[in-house]
Amino acid sequence: PEGKRHGGPAESQGGPRPATQGGGGGGVVGLLRRLGRLEDSRRRAAELFRWLVAPVTPEEFLGRHWERAPLLVRRGDPGYYAGLFSTADFDTALRSGEVHFGTHLDVTSYSQGVRETHNPCGCALPAVVWDFYQNGCSLRLLSPQTFSPTVWHFLSILQEHFGSMAGANTYLTPPGTQGFAPHYDDIEAFVLQLEGKKHWRVYSPRTDAEVLPQFSSTNFTQAELGEPVLETVLEAGDLLYFPRGFIHQGDCLPDAHSLHITVSSYQKNSWGDLLEKLLPAALQMALEEDMEYRQGLPMDYLGYMGVANSDAVDARRTAFMEKVQRLIKKLVDYAPIDAAVDQRAKSFLHDCLPPVLMESEKARSVYGFPARWQDGGPCDVDILITEDTEVRLLQHGIVRLCNEEAGVMLYYTTENSRVYHKEEPKFLEIDPEHTESIEFLLSSYPNHVRVDTLPCETLEDKISLATLLFEKGILTTKKPLVQV
């Protein structure tokens, strides 16, 4: 049944862990450090996802659960997520003075079928927030990656695996309470139980129209729900996954609080979302290139088309319908599929968190370049890239070439903010003659290449392009340019 779209849940118990977890310890921070030793960012992302769903394999997860059915993983290991986020981290964020009600924090309650939000205005000061909690309110910290370097690092790796924005919220719930009404979301949800325990009920989509929905639902009453397909108590170290469209609700047992983080992805990342970009572009191209799309409609078509005439038997109606169908089928010939995908990739790069650099990466990038003020003047300022310098992309998923009306643009993520869309999309206009060099760097990754092997016309162009990309944090060198 798990293989069906409305299939039931599966449960996995313990079992062997992936290599990224065993050996070396250090919790999630240690895991991220070990992943940082992998040269290829695609491998880092794949291994982190393997760790996330272990002991279920990624292949089994994608074949039986992804967009199909919930998955419950009981690990019996309270320390599995150690170091990712904690109530102490929550408190530290509050004490920073940068958390604001509504923008970063929601105070909520759900009692006797009524869901309420209790956000005051202004800064979320610890005394006020913890008083709400003490009086039975749940606390939802939005985008904890803004405040937690570890969550930022975790999501910045994972987003490359999904090819879609990876976001998160954390939920702190007092014992014996519930913070949210039953509802479904428009994201794929991975619930990681960090502390305490929580009672969960998950329900199948009620109708076909609610399977993989485009938008989140309003709140449901208990009377609108059937029997849950999964009911469980998550304990620290456990994982619960459910696809978008599956209704869910969680409440705390009387004897323990709960802290969990929901990692989300695949919002507005469907075939339909791609076609929303593709079809208007295909139609525009067809109008420009094919006179048939520009020919006028029949003068009398209003007299035999439309709902009022839908039951009429009329040869003119048949001919009209056949013409529309043929024009729609011909649109495929004009569909700029690769260009539409590039536009979606451009949007994804705008959504992305900036990459987190390991110390070795930082030392070989512009972010570790030792330019400084010393002895009354600037020191070690010049970025001296030569024909012998060996370079590569910082990470594979940080750039995208897009051919646009204004020219060839290289979009990149290295100057993004940890705050969603705080910055405008970052891009460089690339000389069309340098497109091949960008593609060469992409195809060479994760290997380093000498600057003089870049397929530019002159050595000056090769060095100039490499220097520009290095200064934007897009390229790293095999060895630090300046020995400190």
C-alpha cells in the first residue's frame, strides 16, 4: 500500500547508520565537518540526505514514500540530531534582541477547536516570550537558519540535493498543549524531533483535488477528519515525513515538552509550475514565428461557441475545436524548454541560502584572502591569478547560466542573505565568448583546472575572467594565493 499515492505509512526501526554518522562523533556539527571533507558538493548533499532518512535508503524512500505516503523512523537514539538546534539555542536567539513577533516568531494556541495567534508588536524579549510559553502557548521560530549557523549549514547543503529551496521552522510546545489546528501544507515535510516527545496524527488527503496541492489548507475541525493513517509519539532522534496534502496535527503529552524542527522543500516545484513559465514563452514564440497564430478568429464564432452553445450540433463548432486543439499541439514545437528550466533555476538560486565555507575552502577563496590594514596602509591586497593558477567552482550548485534578452547572465548564490529574499538576485553579465569557459568550469567540477586551459581567446581574457569569478566568491584556488 505504501506505493500508492494514498498509501499507508511505513515504519522503520533503528538499523545501521550511514558512514557520515558513525565514527568521529560530534553530533550534527561533527557530521557537517566530515561532509566538508568531501570535495564534491553534490556528494555532500546526497550523503546528508542519506543520513536524514537512515536507516531507510534514499532509493527506498524515493520509490515508496516521496509524494506518496508518510514514513516514520524510530531510531531509539536521542542524540541523533544533537547540536542541530535546542531550547538553549532558542533562548540565545531571543537574547540577541533580533527576534520580532510576527516576522520571526509566532505565539500560538489551539484549544477546544479554536486556533489563535497571540503576537504582540515589536521585539520578542525573553521575559515576554517565556511568559507566553509558561501559560501554555506554542512558539514557532520562523527560518531558524537566520539565527543558527548550524541550521544554516545543514540547509545550505541539503538544498542542492533537492534542487529546490530547503527551509525550516522550529516549534517549541509546552507539556499538555497543542499549538496548531489540523491542516495540510504545500511542502514536503520532514519532522525532526529534537527534544522531548510529541503525539502526532496524520490523515490521507480527503479528495483527489487535495493530493499534492499547490497551496496550504485552512484549518480543519476534528469533525472534518476521518481516521488517521498514522498515529504515533515521536521521541528525540525520530523522524516523521509526510507529503504535501497529508493533513496533520501534533500535541504534547502531559509529562513532556516538545521541540522539533520541520525541514521543508518542493514548494511550487511541480510540472505545472514549470509549464506556467513555459507555455507563455512558447505562445509568444509561436506568435512571432507562425502566421497561423496571428490569423483572425472567424467573424461569427461568438454565435456558435461559448457555454450557451455547448450542446449544439454544428460543424462550425467541430472545426473550431479541432483548430484550437491543433494550435495547442503545435505549441510544443515552439516551447523553449531549456530556457524555461533556466528561469526556474534562476528563481531557485535567488531562494538559496549562501554556501557555508569550511576553513580549508575559506583559505582558498576571496573570503579568506588576507587583505588588511597594517602599519599605516593596506597589505596583501592584490589578487594575483596567473596562467598557472589552478581553480574550480566553490560548489557545483552556486551558479546558473541564463541566456536572456539583455545578454548572457551568470546568476550566483555566494552573496545571498540568510534572510529569505533580503537581497535582489545576484548576477554578472558575461561576454558571450566566455560562456564556453563557464560551461568548462561546471563540467570540470570538482577537479581543478589551470587558468590557461580556459577556452577564452587570449591569456588576458582567461586571467581576467578567473579574477572576476574569484572576487565574487564563485571560484576557489587549489592553493591559497597568499601564504599567511
